[in-house]
Amino acid sequence: MTAPAFTPAPWRRIGHRTIAADRGGRLVTICEVFSGPGTLEEADANEALIAAAPALYLAAAEVAGWIDSGFLTVGVLADTSPARVEACGRALDALADALRLAAPGVTP
């Protein structure tokens, strides 16, 4: 797998809706979240999601790797039910789409 170009994990919430990464004892700001027209609760939830982005990306890439290696297969996951086969196919497509959006040009 080609490594994504984003700032390596872990990312963490450091207060005032700021997300940062520790680079050798120096905090590097990833982003600041503003509430805008939304609520403070919405801004807090957005902050939590952004802070989790590297872990979510790595989890998705790991699952995609298991699928590509044949360890997880549609047949095993879906049994013989056509509806489950279709659902697994949609899930795999969604996973691939999310990985492409998270790191354009990176192939898991």
C-alpha cells in the first residue's frame, strides 16, 4: 500500500476545537473547527470525527487489505443469499469510495 500524504497519526483534540499532531514534542495544528451556523454540539462532533480520521482511514485500509488478500471474501461474508451478496458488494464499494476520498491517488 502506498502511504497517504496526510500528517501521520495520532491526531488529538487539544482544546478550543483545535486538532493537532505531536511531532517530536512539537504540536502541529491539523485544523480548527468553527461552529459557523451550526450548534456548539455539532462543532464538537465534527471535531471528534476529524480527530479520528487517521484511525478510521487505517481501519478501512486494513479491511480493504484483508479483502484484497482473499482473507475476507464476499462468499464467506455473504453466504449464498443474493441479498447478502449484494449488500456486501455495496459495502465494499462504499469502503473503496471512502478510501479514495480520504487519500486521492493512494491505492490500499
